Amino acid sequence: MARTIAEIQNEILEEKKKQSSLSGLTESKTAIWQLWINIVATAIWIHEKIVEKNALISRPHTLNWYREQALNFHYGISLDPDISNGISLIWKEGSYQFDTTGLTDTEIENSKIIKHCAVSEIDLETVLKPNANIEEIFSDYFHNKVGVVFIKVATVRDDKISRIDVPNELFAFKEYIAKIKDAGNQVYITSDQGDNLKLSLNVYIDPLSIFINPKDIGYYQLKSLSRDLNAEEQIKLSKYEEDLAVDPLDTRNGSLILNNKEFPVLNAVKDHLKNIEFNGAFVKTYLVDAIQKAEGIKIPILKKVETGWATNPSDEPKTLTNVTNIEYFIPNAGYFDMDTLQVEVNYIPYTFYRDKQ
């Protein structure tokens, strides 16, 4: 860390005391030699600050450096007529920075469109096979994009994670990274719509806290079975489904008896998914733990987990992949689309305490 001006001045004064030839100088704050010490100390301080800055920026950039640059990206400010994408970068204090002259703190913060970012890379050791020949090594190297820096970015709209505007904002951000990145580095940037997620749960609830219409209990109990239904059970289920076509499941099922606008299971699921860090793993055990803490919940059982990459509205929806047997996974986009989230819950009254022992 660079020394302060006062520290440099004190060191010069200490050195002066050691020089007997300077002992005759007048001890006055307005003496010319005192002013020269201040000038020299200031010049040394400026030099040390420049050296310190250059030392920082001359180091090889880390993955975290790329993340910091992404989060500090400004979109559409300080327009330069010579730059077609609306980005204006200036060289300041040894690095490229956005020219925010004349902007308020609110305007500066609003122009930072990237609110979430994850940076990663693939090591060669993770794809190499023991005793692989040279052709296989090169094939794995290029196929798995070894040596490429992967950057996932997203913004926030209506309090929900969302991809940035494609192609406008994404194009501008790519141009920005191309300008500041290390020479020779390959950078792959994505901003995708959140992954689709479908959850199926069997939840035993406290019937004194959570509402469930008695007519729907039999249907939920049959749907909760993980085994194949026998002939009698299948007939019952078919009858329930026929009746539901006329008289659907009660929309209040799963809500608090004292507040039918609160659904503890659904709220716990949504809150948990929102609190997963960007590009973090969805862990089945953590989700079950979150539901277990909700009001009126006795036993939550995660029956099935399905997920899939998002598709464009004009494309045919892709079939979701069953990932129930995987304990954890990271969504391709770095997050889940809360608008397409599907949660199917079979609510079953917890009455085990009445069972005969």
C-alpha cells in the first residue's frame, strides 16, 4: 500500500536530522525547505499510487476479476457518436472505465444492467482419460472448450431474475468484454431464459392448521402412491378423475385455515428457489428442509423432479428430463424461470398418531 504524504514527509524529516550539514536550517513552517519537502513528498506519493495501480492491473486477471467487470458494466450511457453500440470507455487510473461524468448515483446504478454473474472454466484434467492417445486429447480439448472463460449473466425485472435484452444489451456487453479482456483469452458469454422446473410432492399436513376439503383426500392418497395401482384402485382413481371434471379440486387446499391466501408449501418452494445463488445448485435435501420448516407441515416427500432448458415461445416445448435420482444439479441458465414453475402437491392429513400400535 502506498504511503501517505504525511508518512513520506516524516521520513524525509528523520533523514534530515541525521545530516549535520542541514542542522542550521531555520525551524519555521514557512521556511522554503519545508515547502520543498511538501512538494517532494506529494510527488513521491503520486508516483507510489501509480506504481501500486499498475502493479494491480498488471497481474493476470482471475475469474473473479471478470465477474467484477461484468457487474460494473454500464449500458447506454455517455453516448459517443463514433461508437455504434453506445458504449463509451475511457482510460482512467490505469484501466478502462465508463465515463459517468454528469450522472447521478441513481442513474449510474440504473445503468448497471447486470445484477447476477457467474464465471467458470473447464480444466484440461477434468476431461482427460487415462492412457488417452494424442488424437483423443486434442478432441476432448476442443470439444469441451478447455481454456475458454464462460460468463453467465442475468438482470432483475419485476423482482425476478431474467435474462438481459437479447440481442441489444448482450451485444453491447460482448463488445465491452472484448475490449477489456486479456489478449488471447477466449470468452463465451450467455444470458438465457431461466430453466423450466416441475416438482411433484406428497406432503402430510396438520389438518388443524392447513385446509383440505374432505372430498379430495381420497384422490390425493391414491395419487401419492409410488407403486402401480391395483385394479380396484385404478377404478377408484378413474372415478375421482371423472368427478373432478365436473367438480374440480378445491382451490383452497393447502392454504392456512386462518388465511386462505397463504399456501405454506408453495410459498416455501418459491422462496427457496429464489434464494438459491445465481448459478448455484438445486439440492433436493435443501428443498425438503425448507418445506419442513413451513407452518403446518409434518412430512414433506419430494416424489419427482423434472427440468429442462427454456425454449422460445415459437418453438415446440421440450420434454422435461426426469432428474429425481440426481441429488443436485445446476440449471443451464443459472436460475429457474418462476413463471413456468410447476408444483404438484398431494395434500394428505397427518393422522398417524391415531394409528393403533
